[in-house]
Amino acid sequence: MKTRYILYTLLAAAFVNQTVVAQDIHFSQYAETPSSINPALAGVTYNTRAMVNYKTQWSNVGTQYQTMGFSFDQTIKHKKLKGNYFAVATNIFKDVSGDAKLSTLNPNLGICYSQKISKKMKLSSGVQSGFFYRTIDGSNLHYDRQYNGYAFNPNLSSGESPIRSGVTSFDLGGGINLNYIQSDKFISAKNAAKFDVGIAAYHYSLGKTSFINSNEKLDTRFCAYFNSDFNIPNSVNAIMPSILIMRQGPSTEFLAGALFKFILGDPSTYTQLKKPKALSVGGYYRYKDAIIPTMLLQYNKYAIGISYDINVSALTPASKRNGGLEVMLRYNLFPGYGVNLGRTDTKPSY
């Protein structure tokens, strides 16, 4: 039993390093974690937005992995800018993994500028900077030299180089995004169409991240994506296809899928007594890794998203296809699409 546990742990470690981009921040609901795929998405869709994300995974393989995130972005408008505007953002991500409690804390501040190209299109560019802090509890690490042939003896020398308990480095990222929106009341408009397409780079100038005396650095993570929301012809419902490609050093991650959005109610035009609401269901596939059924419920200014990773990778014998539960909570003040976004003299349109 002990041998099987060790093999599963080693397999999990290899999987993390090769497939999940070196255990960088990793969410399945990537369309609902905009600050993790492009700083240029701040203020593009909502005037004010706050989001909380939580993911737990691989509870069957040793100690479970947990990832948490919080993000907030706010548009800043000025009369002299007319149709163009700035947005500021802050985000904090943290994950904890394994028996050694390997932890990463990554807080950032960002700024984004949106330039209107036409009535329906705008180009935004954003940058963010902060720091990257990693810690590890070396006392929980066991080495082969500490087994005396009969049992584990923590008093025996591991024969390994001493490790530091924490490392800190400056972090920098940035990207560009093209946004298209047709219809200013998008949630149920029959002619609605919306998409974002962009590229970004994270950890551009990250310094040393090794816990030992080496020059090891976390590779720059490159992101390319396409997120969309299109009305289904002859229907008030919509389909939301999306694609995400991330490259970090030798590792590549590819996700693709779609949600089907069912309109449960339209807002009242004058009284504002009826609130807009929609339920989206569907799923994604992470190449050679997981099938991810997903649900998103939107009600007026609130949204909750739930997904679950069903593992189909080489880790399956250990995970037993149990992957990770992920929950997203969103609050957006003055939700708006299209021509209404960036204005304060109009009522919210959702």
C-alpha cells in the first residue's frame, strides 16, 4: 500500500509539472477569471466588477490542491476622453499544494486603457505588476536516505541541499484585447453578438523562484483566447463558445468548449421590477487532462458558476477520475454591453 501511494504521488507531481503549466494559477472557468488570462480585460464588459474564485482538486492523491482568487476592476471615465476610458484593477491569487504545503501568493495592481474603434468595437491594452511570493514547509518532506531499511527516521540526513522557506520576486504582465458587442441589451436581444479575442503574457520579468541556490525561474506564461456569446437564430437563447491556449516553457494547455444560455426572464423596461436572469449549462475539454461540466446562473447583478474537472489523464489510476470542484461568485454594478458601457447617464442593461 505504501509503495502504491508513493507511485501515485510521484505520478501526480510529474503531471503537475508537465501538463498544468508548472502549477501556475489554474482555473477551469477561465472566462470568469479575466485577470488570470489578460489584464486588458479590466473594465471592458462591466463598469464595476468583483469576483471570488475557489478551486480544490486531486483530493484522492495525497493532500488536495487548493487555488483561491479575488479580483476587482473599475472603469474611470472623463469627459475629455469621450468614448475612450481607463480602468483600474486589483487581483490576488493564492494556491496551496501537497504535503509540503507549497504555497504561492500573487497580488497585482493593473491599469487598462480602452480605445473605441467603432460603435461596436474597441481595442484595449493593459498591464499589471505586483510580487510573487512562494513558501514551502520542508519539515514535511521525506527522502529515501531517511529510511533505515525498516522505518522512516527524520533524524537521519537527507543528503539534499538546504532549502529556503520562502522566495519573493517582482512580477509583471500585460496584454491586448479586441472586443466586439452588437446590441446594448445583450442578455436576450435577438440580434445579439459578443466576443473577446486577445493575447497576454504573465511573469514577464519574474526573478528567481527556486527554494535552493540555483538560477531556476518560472517561465513566462503566454495566453491566447477567444470568448464569445452569440444569439441562436429564431430564439432568445444563446451559445457561448470559447477557446484558451496557454504556453509556459515546455508545457502547453489547450481548453475548448461551450455553454448554452437559456433566458429565464427579461427585465421590465420602465419599472425595473423584473430582473434579468439566465441559466447557462455546458462543458469544456482540457486536452489530455479533463472533461469539465459547467453551469453558470446569472441574476441581475449577480452570478454564480460551478464546474467540476473529471480527470481523464495519466493520473486517472490515482485520481479515480475525481478532479476538482470550482466555484465562482461575481457581483457587477451597472452591468452594461455595447453602447451603454462607459456611460453614467443610462440605466443598466444586461
